[in-house]
Amino acid sequence: MLAKVHSAQIIGLETCLVDVEVDVGRGLHSFSIVGLPDKAVEEAKERINAAIKNSGFIPPQKGNKKITVSLAPADVKKEGPIFDLAIALANLAATNEILFNPRGRLFLGELSLSGELRGVRGVLSIVEHAARSGFEEVFLPEANAREAALIRGIKIFPAQNLRMIVAHLSDRNIEGLPRIMLAEQSPTEISVQPETIGSVNFFDIRGQESAKRAVEIAAAGAHHIAMSGPPGTGKTMLAKSLPGILPPLSFPETIEVTGIHSATGVSEGGIVTAPPFRSPHHTASYVSIVGGGSWPKPGEVTLAHRGVLFLEVGLEREVSTF
């Protein structure tokens, strides 16, 4: 039997919707994943088998069944464990373990061997794209609920494990199992807490009035600034204090910056509410600063968007505001 559900992944900063199709037929046991999967996607078959078994359902490896998982579009590389949940649900639907309508629903999440859901990166950008593409519901790990709830016009269902999602989709009441509750949407304005600004307060710095005046002008006009001088004169301290005098991020800017940090996995499911400060090491490679690689990812320049990029070269310090 054939089953199809929807998922997505991040490529660079762009979202690619992925159709997860599972076909279960007769024959000697096999479990294959096609559609240019990387090693993490290939290994999903082991995680999914254990997660389904430990969630109380018939695992894919039981019995003689030929299972084929197709991740479409087939000409786009697939990376990471974000498809685990979608593959597991499609397999359960293909074997008639559960019946549900996948239309308008998106499934994201990594499965542990016990069936628990682990957070994944890039959720904010994926949910934003899903809302624009007409999806109505997104099922994802609880670790990603806060950032996903920033997006309006789409329902967010965070879950702890696979059993909770199966019970919700099949409308079952399992004793001792909590129901999935709709995530509360975040307000359109987010207050910036003082502790999120930075560890150095600009107004606590004594002396260096000329340098402080230059930093204030750079902050007011989003200019670049170059600071030169011997070690210990306070160049790094002034740079670290700069985010504290920048205007707080607006709600659209918060979504924009959090989406970038979520795509690279540095936000850890949190929300970036203050201008970011990035200070790459002076020996950092070109790719780590500018971005790129065999699997394109943002670099330090992109991570400093709407914030401060601090570059150190010898005795000179250059600070850029974006």
C-alpha cells in the first residue's frame, strides 16, 4: 500500500518542501530510502524501526515486506534527521496502522529510539514558508514550539513523542498519554530583556570619550568603524558594548534574524530579540565567514545580520553594523 505525507528542509536559507512517499509491498524484507539522501537520512531506517516498535506499533522490520521510501523532488539532496517523523507516519499509514488525512499538514522532527521527538534546525523559516504555501497545521517537537509560534496564520502542534501524534491524528484517547495542545501564538511585539543585550554595558565604560563618540555615531547611522591602538585600550570592550545602544529589533526583524540563526542551528530553539554580536576568530576560514560549503550554510557575515560583526586583524579592530 502507498502513503504520502509532507515535510520540508532548509537549504542555505531557503525552504524546500519535500513529499515523503512510502510503499509497502510483498517480498523479501528490505527498507530503502531514495531521493539523494545523506548518511543521516539513510540511518533514519534504524531510528524509525526502533521508535515505532517502542511506541507500541508493528515495526517495519517485522515480517517479509519490501519498503521503499521516496523523498521528492528526487534531484534535490536531502540532509539531516528532520524527515524521521514524516517517514514513520507514512510507514504506519501504508501498513494500515493508522488512518488520517495528510492534506494541509506538515511533519517535522527527529525520532529517538524510544519514540521521543528531538528538536531540529530551520523550523521558523520552514513554518513561515508553509503558511505562505497554504498548509494549515504543522506537527513538530516541543523544543521548536516557541520559535514556530512566531508565525501567524497556521496551527502549531508540538508533541513529546510519536505516540502523542498518532493518538491525535487517529483521534484516540490513550490512558496516561497527554493530548497535544495547540501552541499559543506569540504576540506581534516581543519585549527585549536587558540580559539579552550583552555582557558589557556601554554606559559603564569610563574614559575614551572620542572612541565612545565614534561608536555612538556608527550605531546611529549603521556605519562601519575601524579602531586602532595597542592592546588593552578597550577596543574589544567598546565593540561588545555596541549592541546595547543599537535600536531593539522590531517583530519582523526578530523573525528575520531568528530564522537565520535557526537555519544554522545556533539559536537552539530560542528567539533572537536583540541585535546579534558575532566575533569570528582571526584565523577563521573564508567559508566560515562568508558562508557556502558543499552543503551551503550561512557564515558569520549572515549571522551578524541586523547586528554587529567584529573583525580583529593584528592591532586593528573593524566593527560593522548591518
